[in-house]
Amino acid sequence: MDDFLLRALLGGIGVAMVAGPLGAFVVWRRMAYFGAAMAHSALLGVALGLLLELDLNVAVIAVCGALAVLVAALERYKGLATDTVLGIVAHVSLAVALVALAFMETARVDLFAYLFGDILAVTRLDLVWIYGGGLTALAAVVAMWRPLLAATVHEELAEVEGAPVAGVRLAFMLLLALVIAVGLKVVGLLLITSLLIIPAAAARRVARTPEQMAVIASAIGCLAVAGGLYGSLRWDSPAGPSIVVAAAVLFTAVTLATLAFTRRG
Amino acid sequence: MANQATEPERPHGLLVEVAGIDLKLGGNLVLAGVALTASEGEIVTLIGPNGSGKSTLVRVVLGLLEPDRGSVYMRPGTRVGYMPQRVVVDEMLPLTVGRFLALGVPAAGARPRAVLAEVGAAGLAGRPIQRLSGGEMQRVLLARALLREPDLLVLDEPVQGVDVTGQGELFELITRIRDRRGLGVLMVSHDLHLVMASTDTVVCLNHHVCCTGRPEAVSRHPEYLALFGPLAERGLAVYTHQHDHRHAVGGEAAPLAAPPPRQDAAEDTAEDAAETEGRSHG
């Protein structure tokens, strides 16, 4: 196997593994739109990083993290619906980023790579980011699993029972920012939400417990990465979108299989 | 157990005491000068129309909302079991009743099954939480609150989504739990007559406390009647058949055995209707 292909596979699997449990929570907490909004604002991180000559991973994490804090703060004021706030913040930051990038004549930015990912160009340093960030996020999710799950089921009940609800909510958003930042390289900001949601949705069909769903979602995500890369090589299709297509094929297959199974049983 | 030296002297067994609570939400004064107490072994029911601030007051007692003014006292070390108004678990979350119960108390061991049996929901532990009927869900929520071995149960509309016979059974269950465990209960209801038999104290709330006292007294209180209108009288007549003495006109909480004269023709009409219905119920 070629080196670049091995790095692509390792990078994709690293992102898919952590996207499993985080994606499960995104689905349970109905935060798909939040994830998409955060991913959109990632491009502002890229623009800022180029402008200030920062490491792009750091810049993206910083901007996505700031969005998480901003939304958490705005949620306390009931004046605007959360999805309205998200819609404004996401698209304004995307637009500002595109304008800023257009003015930066010195930096030749491959916009397509940020929008749809460039997994075949994953470097060793990217792998360090993916596995460093991914393992951190996984460890954090495991550590706060019970309070996060309790708060997901019912925030007020969890709070009365002593769970640090506000803390785990913010921590979860920040972890999401981290995963979006490292996943940017793999499927890009327009498709990263699908890597969070599709494997989790497929896993729901077969999982009996929340933990099973998280683990199965990771496994399905890894399969989608492998399948997408294979398809990309075989048919010379763009790698990032091919991974999402592979995830969709897996979701459909699992859904049809469980439907057939339950009908017969 | 003894009161702290710096605290004001409080009666033994007092679990919760809130006083002078003002709270504004979105510019509206939702609670104005509200006071409330609950003690061990006592069932206190908050009643009031929709939007009268009942759930808000419950949230203040639980510490989920900070009042703008007033004091909230809870006896140090009080464990609270809370049953929220409505819990809907997303279909996407595979969660059994057993796991749902364990979310409130870690490492609960075999106790969830015992508590499920206590609330009459034995055998539900393995059922997906989304596959429960309204009555089953309320019992499971009660079980989760009881698993914490609470000193105080706070129940926000505990019979929501339960049919009429089920409602009566649930209130009886709550009374039995109080008797057995000796805990205090603070619950919210929108209907006095449903909870009449299973409550010691009623607090009638419409942003301020309209009246408070034993359920029979409150049901005859002019402020209560003004708040709930002829419907309340009808309910009273149907359920307790005490329509020949009530109406403490213009006064404070009417004493139990003081039947003031009737005044209002409109109320008489309401009563006639109630009487008819009462007879038809046997």
C-alpha cells in the first residue's frame, strides 16, 4: 500500500472512531444543525489562521470553540431561537471567511480542500493532530459519559440530581469543535456533519444500549472510510464525498436489513 | 438535625421554607411575594390555572431558578427526588427503563427493581423507555425520584397523560409512599378536586398566593372560587357533595364549619347544574 493511502486510511479511521460516540450524542441531543453551523464557521478559523500565521488546526479549534461558548451564552437569553442564532453565526462566519480569503492575495488557498476534504493529502503531522485530538476527545467523552447522558435525557432532572449540566454541555460543544477541526482534513467542512450523524443513525437500528450505539457508530464510520477510499481509488472519485456516499450505502443496507429481519421475526 | 445558630428558629421537621419570592421572567412578574413551606410527612399541593407560576415556583424551590427577591431555605442535607412535568426520550436513544433509572443514581444494584415494584411497575426494567404508556412513564419517573432515597419528593403534575382512573390510583400511591417513608411531598396540580383526598395543605397560586390551607377550606375560599370560576364549584359538588355550605364572601380562608349565606344568582345556576350531575353520578 502506498504511504499516502495508508496515511489517508489511518487519518480517516482516527476521525471516524471519535465521530462515533460524539455523533451519537449529536443525534440524541438533536444538535445536527449545531454541528453543521460549527463546521461552517471552521472556514473563518482557516482564514484567521492564514491571516495571523497561526497553525490552522489551532485557529479552527479556537474559532469553533468560541462559537460553542457564544451559543451557550446566547442560549441563556431566550430572545432568539437557537437555530436562528446558529443560522446567523454559521453563514456570516462562512461569508466573512470567503471575503477575507479573497482579499488575501499572497495565500493561495485550495478552497475545495477545506469544503470537501483532502484526505489523500493527510500528512504525518495531521495524523498526530487527529490521534492526539481524537484520543483526548474520546477520553473526555468516556469520563463524562454518565452526566452527559443524564443531561441529554433531561437537563433539569439531571441538574436536580446533582449532575454538572452546564459544564458537560459546554465541554461537549468544545469536544465537537475539536473533532470538527481535525475532521476538516478528511471530509471537509460541508461534509463533516454527515460523518457524525450517518454512522450514528445507522447504529441506532441495531444497538440496544447507548454504549453499543456509540461503538457501532465508530465501527460503521471506519467501514465507511475504508469503503470510500476503496471506491475513490477504484473509480477515481473524490475521496471525501466518496466516504460520505459509502456511509449512506451502509446506512441504507443496515436499515433494509433490520426492516427485513423485524418483518420476518 | 438541630438548626444552625445563625439560622432563625424553625420548627422540627421543616424541609423547605420560601418567603417573599419575587421573580420576573421576560419582563413579566411571574411570582410576587410568594411564600411556601413543606415538612416531613406532609403533602403540599400547589394549584392554580395554567401559566400561574406553579412550575416556576417549583424550579425556585429546586434551586434551578434564582429569585429576584426573597429567601429559599432547604434543610441542610435534604435529598430531593424530582419528577419533572414531562420527560420525552428521543427515539434515537436506545434506553431501557432500567438504564433510565440508573442515570439518577450510580451503581444502584438491585434496588431499581425493588423501587419499580414499590410504584407498581414491576417487570418494566427491560422495556425501552419510549414504549411506555402515560401511566407507566409516570410510575417510572416516580421510581427514579424514589431511588435517591429522598427526604422531599417534588412532583410537577404527576398525573399528566394518565387516564382518570389511573390518576386516582397514582395519587393513592403517592399517599401510601408518604405514609411508608414519612417523606415530604410538594406537588403541582391544576385541579384541586383530583388531589383533595391525598393532600394535607393546598397552596392556591396565581402569581401570588391567593389562599392556603386545608383542601376543604381552600375549596370554599372566595379567591379560589374567583380564580377557577363556576367550573370549580361544579367539580366540588360532583366530588364531595358539599354544595350547601361554602362562599366565605369577602373574607379570608373560610373556617370548615362556617357556612355563610349564598349571594350570587349565577353561582346558584352553576350549582343547580352541579346538583343534577351529582345525582346522575349516584
